[in-house]
Amino acid sequence: MDSYVFLKASAGTGKTFAIVVRYISLLLNNAKPNEILALTFTNKATKEMQDRIFEVVDNLHKKEYKDYLDFISKESSLSASEVLEKQGGIKTLLLQSENNILTIDSFLDSILRLFSWYAKLNNDYDISQDNKDDFLEWLFRKSNMEDLETISQVSIDVSMNLDDILQSVYTLYSKNITVHNNSEQSIDRGIEDDIMALANKIKNHILVSLSASPSAKKAVNFENVQELLTKTWLVKNELNEYSYFKKKEINISSLDNVFYAIKEKIAIYMKQEEIKNLSFLLRAFKKIFNHREQYKKIKSSVSFDDITIKVHNLLREKIESSFLYFRLDNKISHLLIDEFQDTSILQFKILEPIIEEIVSGSGIKENRTLFFVGDEKQSIYRFRGANKNLIDYLLNKYDNIKKKFLDVNFRSFNGLVDYSNNSFKSYFNDFVEVKSNKKTNGYIKIKSCDKEDILDNLILNIKFLLSKNVDINDIGILSFSNKMLIAIEDKILSEIPQTKVVTETSSMLINERKVKAIIEYIRYIYFQDEIYWFNFSTIIGESSFEFERFDLKIDRDTSIENMVLSIMKHYDLVDENTLYFLDLCFDYKDIYSFIYNIDMLQASIVSKSNNGIKLMTIHKSKGLEFAHLILVDNLGQDKANTNKLIFKQDNMDKEEIFFRQKNREFFDLEYRDLLEQNKKLDNEDSLNVLYVAITRAKESLCIIKKDKNSKFDILGLKDDTIGEIGEPENKDSKELSYDSKIVKLKSYGKQDDFLQKEELSSDLSSVYFGMAIHYMFECVDFNDMNNLNVPYNLMLNKYGSLLDNKTINIIKSYVEIAINNEDFLSLIKGYRIKKEVQFTYNKKIGIIDLLIEKDDEFIIIDYKSSKEEKASNYINQMKFYRDSVFHCFNKKARSYLYFIGKQPILEEITND
């Protein structure tokens, strides 16, 4: 197995297959699941990876999984028979161990909760997406008049409406940069006088010329710099290029040096205007950001952008990276990253220390590995901060990373793969042509038409597919905008009314009919407004006047889950979607949090009710596939870019901000180069979007495009019809399939939950004391007990707000006493130690605080923090622990209670 690999995986080439093979091969080479950190970018991808790993391990012995077995055998350097011999052990390991297959957001969230004390957050904060409309309303209600006047004045000064200013503030915040980069430069107050002095030379030259036409004289009609900048002759390369200055008699060429000097001065003037505008914007940024912090604090929530930024800032400002990563350093031996082209610079900076230690071979662990997968062609999230250049950055920085390619497409028919290769190979550097493993050619149709005929042609293609006995659930339609989706849905429902359509909107759980009815009922309870009662009764098909509304005895004080359950049962709204919704409602602590956050719930309806033609934007389709795909051009023109801020990424640590100014590119070469670079990046984004769209198709592809100003013009596609629709593919074929199911795993709770059950008393401070001291023991590195600063800081971070200073100091002293206790040390020193071992045995749950593995036996140690506890109370518990260990490892165990205190007691517990 190669230790450090970048895998370039074009669309449909089986990257999930490759990641699963790598993961299982690591397990076969003695890696533990908790030592492998596998990062993805969506919950769907995380679940798919988890499910696929379990599925493959469970079925490796079956002939339909032979491809997996062959590749795993090659990757792990084990024979097929050796792999199968270890299959049972790997399966048991997966079932008994915690895995670290996470979204990158979840991974960063786990770090922030670990160090939330330093970020001035409680570690039980909620995560919610920013609701800009809600915040804007809050801003106007809570801001003082001075702040509102400042923001309003900035809006006037920089010619931006409030919505654009707010969007700019969010953009700056998400990039974790402020507008200070140029604002400290001095401003030359005399620059306007210099420009006017030079411009007046040209003006006077034209005005005194007898040959100058009225149009020429009108062209020099200006009284200040602002009026001068409206003149079109300024953007010419030379003065005589301007049509009204061309006459020989005017002799305008003699003033070219003056013209060039004006341009140089204007470049300086515009740079200074940029500094001024950015300084204005900084005022608004500070005001809005301060209010946003108050808003988020009141909401007790953070966004994923907040999490990324706070973790990055903690690493940079508050704590040393070695402190942040000390626990990870002990746990992470292998790092797998999916969709690496979607990584942002901030996310990468957080991951970089881990990558550095792995690839350079430093750190505590040896034989570490890095495996990251990506494809620059599928980078379509630059607007969210994704930076595909990070792939080259890593490959250039570490020459020991091997670059590999996947070149077989397992998704699309042969003809579609060839069409994709031919369409894109001349547009991408380092393009790898892929081959299809299918022998069928498939069907391709490219159709140009007037924009007025786009939707009619769409209907014709849907009817054509249906006439070929294509299953309606196998048809997908992708568009470039949500607005276009609405037009498409209306057209289909009006032209083919019996056809069911599933859009991004209709597939959302909160828009499912019965779920929406429940939400409207709860809104009625909260607001006592008749409109919500009318909405509820209309949705469930009853008259709002005849329907009895007061026979259900629930009120605002009822818990949300009980409220939802009562409505479901009383009005017969129970189905798979409302049950799923009920499960999600446990996350809302009261009716207020439900009312004001439910619209942000991103859950989708349960899949079996998700039938019909699938409609979605191309960005939403990433990672999906459709047997029969129709791509539809936009009806209108693209919106003009109104963003006043332009960003220039010079390197990993510096990103400059420029303020967009009309015609500045004709005077400022750096600004012109920046615009050209951004235009190039925009073109690359357009190509990437088209690549993602076209490669979603499996059996047939239809592109309906405008004959003018089409989104597809960049590819130069010609009208054509290739191949034909074949018989529907047998869905029970021998090809590997992935059946996505929602599997609910029973939660056994957190360590804190068990401690509370075991040690709960009427004195809440003693409960927190017990929880905190257990947690500090959990964080102690028993291989290096000389430094207690790290476990102490971790305990302080988690429980510091719940305990007084005296109690905190007692906890620290008790742990110090324990690690210097000779009897305690004699049991643990020099042996393999596991902490917080969770298990189930005979349908009972247990957590062993400390499990020491010796050659011939195990030692079980359980901490007790209460002075009143007696060893005799725990005979049955410790017997249960010993029996469980013997059952799992076929090895006897001795058990001890360690009573923590100034004079600790270590007592062996037997059955006697």
C-alpha cells in the first residue's frame, strides 16, 4: 500500500469504491477504526461511505463482491484467502468500535466543542444556518440610531444598498478577512487638482482649435474629475483613436504624453477612492458584525462558517497547534479526504498540521497514511470558498505524494462517455480520457431552438422517453437556476397533468403535505392567528368553519414532540414522513425555537414517497446520477455581477480586496489583470458546471439549448442525434448496486449520561464535580504523566463555567495525587491501557473507566468520587465488567475501585 496518494477521480469512475477499498485495506493492515479519519463534504456522502464499508465487509465472501475482494487484496498486499480469513475479525471490529467517518463540518465542530471555553462559547451551542432576513429585522429592531445612521451613510458613500452591504459583510466574514489591507495608505488630497490641470490642457487645446467639431468640444465639457471620468475618450489607448479628435488640423497627438500622464494619475485617484470606500465599508462591517455576534449569542447558535472561523482563529491566536492537536495526534494515523477540490483555504489551514505530520513522518505515530481524492473538473463551489488549487499546492509541497488516476467510467453508457471526452478534453489541462465498462452506446440529443420554444421542446422529450417505456422515476431534469425549475414544473404539470414531479422544494420534508399541516397547526397554537388555522384545515382537506378546532388539548407549554405526536394521532396524520419529522422534533427545546427555526430544516422526505420526474439545479445534482437526463438552458440572461468586492488570492496567507470601479481597467494594469483572472476563473466555473451536469447521465442525455446566448455556447455543441433509447436496464442485473436505507442506531448516550445516572444526588455541584474529575482522568495520557496541563485545560474548557475555582483546584490536586500513587501506578505502568471502554453484554450497557491489558489477564479500574460510597455496593457491577471482558477476550480480569481524594483508596472487588 502506498502511504501517500492523491487519486484523481473523474465523474463516474468509482471514487467511493476506491475509498472503501482503501479503508478496508487499512483495517486489514491492523489499523483501528478510530485511528482512521475519513472526511467528506455532505451528510449523504458520509452515510454512503459508512454503509458501503459495512456492506462490503459483510459480503466480501459473495461472488458479486469479487471486484471488491480483488482490489482489497491488491491494496492490502494480502491474498484473497487471507482477506477472507480476516473478514470476521474486521466485521467484529467495525461493530464494536467507534468510527471517524465525518463531514468536515462535523470534524471542525468536534474540535470547537473541545475548546469552546477559549472561544467564549458553551459547548452545548446549537448549529443553524444564517437567516439573513431574520437578522436584518433584528438589526433594525435592536440597533441604536447612531449605528443605523452610520450604516445608512455608508450605503450612500459607497453606492450600495443595504442588502448588498449585508452580503459583502457576510462574504468578508466567511473568508475571515477584514477590509484593512489598504486602508492605512495615505491619501494624496491634491491628486484631483493634478488630474484637472493635465485634463484642462487637452480641453483648452480642443476648445481653441478652429477645426474641432461641436461633438469634439462637447467631449471636453467637464468641470471636475467625476465629470471627466464619464468621457469615453479616456479609455482609448491614444487620443487620435477617438473619432471626434482624428482631424489632422486638431493635432491631438502632440498631447499624448499629457494623456498618458492623466491615465497614471487617474489610476492613483481610483486606488485612493478604493481605500476610501473600503474604509467606509469597514465602518459598516464593524457595526453589523458586532450586532451579529449579539444576535447569535441570543440565539445560542453558530453557523458552520462560524465554526470554521473560530477553530482557525483558536489555532492561530489562542492556543498552540500542538495543544489543539495533541489528542488527535494520538488518535489519527490515517487521513482520507473525499472531494478535496471542495476544500476551502480556511479548512485546509486547519487540516494542514495533521497532513504535515503524516506526510513528513513526524509525530508520535509511525506508518501513517494520507489518501485524498479529487477532480478539478468537478469544482463548482468557488462561490462558497472552495479552492481547487489546493490539490496542486499539496502535490508541489510534498514530492512523496503519488498521483494516481481512475480511468474507467462505471456509470455511463459507452457513447455518453465518448461524447463527454470529446466535448471537454480540449478545455482542461491534464485531462484524462476515461473508458466506459458498458458496451451499449446509449442515446444523445442536442437541440437548439428559440428561447420561447425551450419548454415545449422539453415536453416533447419527456413524452418521447415515456413512449420508449422509460420509467418516470428514472428521468431527471437539471437547470441552472431555481427560477427555471419553477417554470419547468408548471409546464410539465399543465402539459402532462398525470405526471408526478419531485423538485428540490417539494422533496423537502417541511413541504410534505401532512408535515406542513402539523407545522401550520403549531403556528396557530403559538400565534393564535386564524390564517394558520385556515392553512391547516385546507391542507388536510376540511372546511375551516365546520372543523372542530378546540377538541385537541395541547397548548404552548406542551413539549414540541408531544405536540406533534398529539396532532398526528388526533388527525390521523401518521405516515413514514410524519414519523421521521417527529424524530427530528426532539432537537427543538421549546415552541419558540421550533417556530423560528423550522423553515431552515434541511431534511428530505422519506425516499419511497419521493417518486416522479426529478427536478433540481445542477449544483444540487453533484454526486447523483440519472438513467435519462435532460439539461435545460436558462430562458433569460444571466444577472449582472453587482458585487462591489473583488478578491485576489496571492498565496495561502494573503487575500487582497479590491473595490469594483467602472472603467478602472483602462487605467490600472493590476486591476485589469485581476478582472481577466476572475473572468478566466468564471469561465472555468462554467465549464465545471457543464461537466458535472453532462456526466450525471447514465443511459441517455438530451440537451435543450437556446440558439443564441446559450449556457452551452462555451462548448460549441452542434445539434445532433446519436444512438437510440434501448430497453430499460434490468435493475436486478449482476452489477453492484447500492441500496440506501435510513438505519437508526440505538444511542447508548454519552459518558456524562452514565455518570449522572450512577452518581446523581440532590447536590448538583457534586454531580458536576464527579463528571469533571472523570473527564480529566479520561484526558490524562498515562504514557506521559509528567504534564497535566493538557488534561487540566480540557477539563477547564468543558466544566469551568459550572464549577468554582476552589473545586477546580481540588480536582487538579486529586488527579495529581492519583498519578503519583504507587499502588495505582503498579497496576497500569508499562501495560496497554484503554480508557472509557463502552460495551454491551447480555443486553446491558457498561463503560469501564480504565482497562489495562496484560499478557495473561485484564485489570479493570473504576473511579469513584463520592466520599459516601462503599466498595460492597459495586460487587455486582464489577462482576458484570469481569464477565463481559471474559466473554469478549476469553481472558480473566481483576477489578478495582479507585476512591479519589486526598488519601485515595484502591480496593480490589471480588465476589466474596
